[in-house]
Amino acid sequence: MMRGMALCALAISVAAPVFAEVAEGTSPPWSMADDYYDADEMAEDRHHVQTHHGATRQVSVMADRLELQSSDEGAALVWDGNAWYGGDVNKLWIKSEGAYSLETDDVEDAEVQALWSHAISPYFDLQGGIRYDLEPKGRTHAVLGIQGLAPYWFEVDAAFFLSSDGDLSARIEAEYEFRLTQRLILQPRVEAELSAQDIPELETGSGLTSLYAGLRLRYEIVREFAPYIGVEWQGSFGGTADYLEAAGETSDRTVFVAGVRTWF
């Protein structure tokens, strides 16, 4: 008992000067070593620690969706992947997605983005860069977006695109993972595309142009490799739907998917 009281008294005597400084409106140093070493030397050492223990450069490559989509209108190979290099705060991202039609034996959509990403909070990054559409029309866009983890663990990726022709559009993606077992995961996913104006050469109307909503069930054989199956509803709206119907195509459809998700 006496020993415990002595330890408490010692702790209070040590902490008292710190509490006094706080009470006077001054904050104690981040490290007591600041009292004994030169400020420039401490700054150099802190930079070294952050570089090797908090800002270590890493590389990640992921094929989030590499799948076959099948519907009454035909089949297509779809990809959606990314790669990044950097540390906790700053990263260089490369993103690509597109679709290859097995009916027409041609690439229908294909794009690649090069983005600089900067952490603005523990859960979100601000991203900016360029996007180039390989198909259709070979257009270039400036990109400004945000990517991260929203409350309740929703993964969110939203971006604005300003084309070289002055056309403004946006894309919002959100997905969530229900871990049914340690290896079996159900993933709802929603993607919406919007346009600020009509773009006749791309057969795109203004407002909400398209919406994708799907469910994918994957099994992680190992964490880095997971085959999956699923179903997705795809719909077009407004002027975009009018363009499709005028060309003899349907403005909405349900597709069944089978693919693989892999990363390293």
C-alpha cells in the first residue's frame, strides 16, 4: 500500500511541471529530446524517421474487375484496374477501365488516367491529373476528384472531368464488402455517370446519363486472388437513352458476370 502511494506521488511530481505549462497556455515539446539537441538536428532526425517508418515508398497493382459480362444483347470483356506508387501522404495513381465487345470484335470503351493523390484526412485523398479516352473519339480530360473510405466503411471514388472541348462530366462509384466468412465476400457496387451538357458526338445527354448497380460474390482462394460471379443492372437515362433507342439498342439491361479480382 505504502509503495503504491509512493509511486503515485512520484508520478504526480513528474507530471506537475507539464500540467503547469499547459495551464499557462504553453504546450510541452513533442519529445523531451528537444530540450537537449539542436532544432535543426531534431528536424533532420524526424524527417529520417518519417521517411523510413511512415513515408516508405510502396507499389500496388490491382485488377479490381476482370470479368466476362453476358446478356441477351451479347457478351463483353470488361476491365477495371489501378496501380499506385508512393507513401502515406502522396501517391502517383494509374487507373484504367474499358470494355471489349465479343460481338463486334472491337473495343467499345477504354480510358487511362494518371493522377497525383494527396491525403487530406486519415480516410480521404484528393486526386488530380489527366484522363485520356482511347475509345471513343480519343478525348483528353482534366481530372479532379476524391477517393477514400466513407463512414460505415463504404469505398468511394468521385471525380469531375473537363474535356479539351470544354465538356464537363462526373462519375461517382461506391462499394461495400459484406464478409460472410473469412474467404466469402459479397460486394454491392453502384456507379453513376453525369454530364453537364449534351454531347451529340458521344451520344450523351445532359443530367444523369447512366447507372450501374450490381452484386458480386467472390471467394478468396488467397487474399491476392479471388474469382467471383455476380449480376448487374445497367441503365441509361434522358438524352442518352434517346440516343440508344434511336440506334435500335435498349436503354437498360441485366448482365451476368464472372471474373477474377487480383492484386499484388
